[in-house]
Amino acid sequence: MTRTLGRREFIKTGAGAGLTLAMARTLAAGSAKKPLTKPSVVGVGIGEDYAKATAKAIGLLGSFKTFVPKGSRVALLPNVQSRHPGSFTKPEILRAVIGLCKKAGAKEISCLSWQPVKQFEDTGLKAVIESEGIGLRLFEKDESLFRAVPIPKGVALKEARLLAALDEYDRLINMPITKDHAGNKFTGSLKNLMGLNSPASNRTFHKPNWKTDPDDIAHLDQCIVDLNMAVKPALNVVDATEILVSNGPFGPGQLMRPEKVVAGTDRVAIDAYCAGLWGLKPDEIVQIKRAAGQGLGEIDLLKVVVKEEYYY
Amino acid sequence: MKRLRSSLVPAVLACLVLGGAWAGQSGDGGPKLASLLPGSGDAQGWSRDGEPQEYPGQELYTYIDGGAEIYHEYGFRAVIVQDFESAAGKSVSLEIFEMADPGAAYGMFTFKRSGQGRSVPLGSAGALEDYYLNFWKGRYVVTLTGFDDSAATIAGLLALGRAVDAKMGETAEAPGLVAALAGEGLKPGSVKYLRGLLGLNNVYPFYTARGLAFTAAVKGDYESGASLIVLDYGSAQARASAWADLNAALENAGRFKRTGGPDAGVPLFLDGQGRYAAFRETGDRLAVGLGANPSAAIAIAAQAR
């Protein structure tokens, strides 16, 4: 099922009204400076069968029902950057997550995006969505379809502009592909959440005078970190199977094939792990370092329980 | 996004001819991007698949969401995208980027190539990688992407590349600043020509913008393992002022630590990656030598022309 909702249709369905509390309850959970009582766990499934690697990575974290209780309405956020190899979340991974959600008894499962349908078609994700019978809700880049979410502890970004339809869901599963990025060298679970923020707001992450104002150089990274204080996915499932390590995020570029799927709830730990897959030091990646500094997670992998297993 | 409709082409052509203009030209005298696309028979065995899509100016953000900034930093005008298919069922995507000037095209080409590819005789320079190729010519950067690395796909990349190349009349030389890199031991495919901080941050991050308002820069890697960056500021006065700012920023940066070397007159820092960075002022330019030890860093900085 594919739906592209314009402002009028969105209002007509009532989806845009009176739904702010649901999200405030479950998703807008900035966790700045919370003491970590238990070490973060990162599950890593390895192998060339990406569906099985996905199930393994998530299984290493414990029961899936912890993340998606029965009756949940689940929003999925895969990366649909382009159809260039290594630039988009693999269809097999999406299918595996959908299967787990169904098995857990999810009431509704939908992919949300403001990207054009062509991106979903070209990447093969639309075919998975249709064959699995879940929703594909595509939104116009209309500011009225996004709602303001204050970020009181945001350093650069004081207000996110999140897809209002997110309020209709109990759980968000963030499904990026980790890869190179021309702007800040790395993209992973932290940056993928820009896919829920309005394009107009995202544009402000790149300041017009960043080339001349020294304070602006890390503005993009800081905005990404602040945005992550406004949204807390229930689970992050990162495609690290075949990834762009140059000329990202769009490609084409050099590919690396770690053949890994990485899962967890700690976005900082996950991104720190993924950065290391192609030799980047987490504390050299500004967004990861600042996210750790703002209490969003653990950057020191020695303090993280990393469980890596082949699926067989 | 502009969808080009073949049914409209005759009408548009007629209007332009009647108006005294050549339909194959854009407003600034260059050819329209659509006229550079291979037609039927231009690349044997390959035919167009679907309609071309064109994204001018800020519409690039629609096509390359999250990755358009680097094109704009160099100077971007428009891109046209056309898919091709072969009788054997292979697919290739062609992108022709029209940049603001030949320096922008050369710079974007150097930014996009991996340095590991094979040089191919397309345009002014071309690089064939595992499953894609890039070349530049005049104000254009051409990228062809296959979706596997089979011989048939690679042959298609080259055939389509040659067809585009043949339609491009413009030629240009690489910017003169490239010659500032010392020739001996230079890995040609490693050369990156830069026009702003976004590009510089990708090849060597200073984690500051202070003193880095250069007009253009170039970086190259050497067989010895050393690297050389040359930043051009346009005037000796601008360079001196910039270096004062950058030096001060590095002195106060956690990721750089000032250290001593064999030549006390050469500012030397140890960066967060464990490499040494030596700085040398020369005319309008600032040379930055990067090496595994102080001597290597100082030596490569001294070779900047």
C-alpha cells in the first residue's frame, strides 16, 4: 500500500490533529546526562544472508517484544538515499524487521518518509513493502505536515520539525545504512533521523555562512545531535552489509562489505562501532563525540557489550 | 525536477530556430544538457530507459538529499540523469553535472574518484572503478554507474562514456594550483582540488574554520606515505593573516599539539591521528606537509612549488 499524503488529505483523515501527546509519551525522550545503570549492548549479526544476520543481531539483544510489544503501531525509517550500491538500506533487512514486528503482534507497520516514491521503487524497498502488505506513507515536503518539537537542551537546534504522522505510532525503528558522508565523514543511526525532520529544517543544519564563520563548522553535527534529543527510537537496526566508504552518502563510490547488521538502542555506541568498521575513530567524528557529550550514549566501546555472532 | 518530454522537442526547436537561437545551446552559450545524452546508435547495444530528469540549481537537493552541498561548494549549475539498458538486461545510470566553470568540474571529478581506479581516455581525465566511472571535460563532470561489475556492464560504461565525450566540444586544463604539488612520488589519482571547507574536511580536517578561508586548495598523497596540502589565499597579505588565525586556533585545539622538530623555524604540530603537520608560508600560499615523523612532514612541505 502506497499513500502520498498532501496537506489537504492529511487534515481530512484527521491524522494531523490532537496526536501530540502520544509521541511525547513514547518518542520524544531526550535522555541528556542520565547515568547509565547498565552497559549498552550492541548486537551484530554477521553473514551474507542479510535477513538471517538481521534476526541474529536483534536476537542478541533479547526478546524483540521488549522493543515492539503486542499491539504496537510501528513506524519504520529505512534510508532510501539513492539506488547506488551501498547507499540504501537493503530490502532483505527491511523484510526481516517487518517479519519480526508481525511475529511480535504489531498492530500496524508503516514506513514513513518525505522522499519520493521513486526512491522506494529504485531501491527495491517498495516491492518488499507491498509484498509484506505494510504501509508506505509518503508525505509532501509541506511544512504543515510537520510539527514543532521543542528541544530545551539543544545547543544549536532549539526546535525539531518532525513528521506529525509520527505521533500515530507507538514505536519507531530507525533503519539506516552506515556509510561515508561528504559533509561530516560518517552517517549512521544519529544522522538517519534527519529523514523524519522537515527538509526545510534540515536545510538550516547547513548554515549559509559556515564557510566563513568559525562557529558554524560543526553546526551540522550539532544539529544532528540536538535532533536526536527530540526523538528516541525504540530500536536501531543498521545496515553494515555493503557500504559506501567514499563519495557518500549518494555514491557511486568505493564499497566495503563487512556483511554485518548492527542493532541496539544506544545510538552513540552503535555509530561508534560502525565508524570503526572502516577505520574511523569515533571521537574524530564530531556528531558521535558531541552526542556522547550530551548524554545520548556511550562512545567508549570498551564500556559497551558488543555481541558479534554469525547467524549459523 | 524537469521532465523532458520528447514530444515537445520539435515544437521547442522550432520556436528557438524562429527566434534566431540555436536550440542546442543554454542561456550562457553552453550546450543544453539533454543534447549531450547518447541517442540510439551512439553506444552500440545500449538504449535509453525512461525519460531523462534534470535538476537545476537548488533542485539538486531533491536528487541528492544530504549530499548536494559539496557540489554547490564547487559551483553547480545543473545535472541531467538518464538510465540506459542493454539487450542483455544490464543497466547503467548516466549523470552529467554542469558545473560553474572548468575548475569546479575538475575539482568535483577529483573529489569523486577514489584514487584506486584505472585511468581511461575519456574527456580531460577519466577513472574507471569497480562498477562506475567518472570523467571531466570543460565544465562537465560525467558519472556512469553500473549495477554490477560484469564485463558487459563495464563495456557499457565505457561505450556510453565515449558517446558523451564525443558530444562535448569544450575542453580545459586542470587549474594551475595543481602544479604546486611536488611531482616526484606523487600518486596522480590521489590529487584533490578543493574550493572550500567541506572538501578540505573530507581530505584533512583541521576541526576549525579559522584561517581557512582559502580561495582554492590542492592535496596530494605520495609514495613515501607523506601528503601535501597547498592552500591558496590569493595574496600574501591574506595568507599571512590566515596563517596567524590558523596557528592560533591549532595552538588552542585539543586535537593538535604543538611540538618541536629538527627545524625550529618550521611550525610543527602532532594531530589527533598521530601524524605530524608542518606549515610553510610561501607567497600567496600556505603549504602543509603531513608525515609519519617530523622530518617527513617538513620535507614534503618544503617541496611545495
